[in-house]
Amino acid sequence: MAQLVVRNIENGVKARLQRRARRNGRSMEEEVRDILRAAVQAEKNAPAGGLGTELSALFADIGLDEPIQELRGFQIDPPDFEE
């Protein structure tokens, strides 16, 4: 297994990590490993693309004959909610 050394952690962060580890019945090292595992897992589950990529993926299976055209260059006016 690999090792990782993290320097210059603020005293308050270290104290909170120690309290969290105690509360969870683990050593501080194991607590940090668990936090890092959870962070990497959350990143793995995060969308890979931007909003447009995600929207395109949502509508990919609807069976359009032509791809949806981009709206670049169109003037978009905000709606007027005043009467």
C-alpha cells in the first residue's frame, strides 16, 4: 500500500479529525483513509461532462432522426414579468 504525508494541517482541523475518529471508534489514520475513500467515490459518481453533455445524454434514447441543433449565436431576451 502507498503512504501519504500531509504537512501543515491547521491545529483546529487536526483536533476535529481526532474528535471525529474517536466518535467513530477509529484511529485518526483510519478516519482520514475513510474520508479520502468517500471523497474519491463521490468524484467517481460525479458527472463527467458539463450541463450540455448531461442534457444530451438524457435525450439520447428518444430516437430523433437529426441531432438537436445548438443555440449558439441566437439572441435570448429575458422574459418580461411586468404587466
